[in-house]
Amino acid sequence: MATIRASCPDCGDVEMTTADVTVRVCTADNQGAYTFRCPECRMTVVKGAEPRTIDLLEASGVTVATWSPPAELWEPHVGAPITHDDLLDFHDQLHDEDRLVEVMTEMMNGHS
């Protein structure tokens, strides 16, 4: 098993084995990152990785996993983005039982 040297933001250069590092590559744009838990401070470290770095890590025996963005990212979005005030209003409405009954009744009767 190969020894890999990486840098922890708090501890500096650290050494670990290939089993301690994971590479993840996005299927949509081939952007990659590698992650490891620092052997000294135990913090999880995530760093972006260029294709060359990914190839070197994979050749060393590091596991490479792919991931895909959720389909919701490709759905059409209509209207303005929600605001902090919208979230607060929604929160208040969730705690207003009369309003909740009103909305549920409208939904049951097929009104929007």
C-alpha cells in the first residue's frame, strides 16, 4: 500500500496510506476532490483535485467514486428565488393551525 502525503490546514504535511484517502468525481463536469481524515487532529479535509492529481491518486490505489448532481438542478425554476422573509412567513404559517386547516381544506377540495 502506497504512502500518500497531503496537507492539513491545521497540522501541515501529514502522511497516510491509500486506504485513508477517497477521490470523488462529478459525472456532470468531471470536477474532482479528494478527502481524508487528518491522522493528527482527526478533522476531515476536502481538497479540489485536478485531473492529473486524480490520475496519480488512482494509480496509487486510492478508491475513486463518482457522483451525479440531483435531477432537481436541471428542472426549470419559475419566479423569484425565495427570501429569508419567505422562510419566516412559511415557518409562521406552519404554526398557525387555522391557516393549516384552511390550506388542507382547499387542497382536499381541489383548489390551489
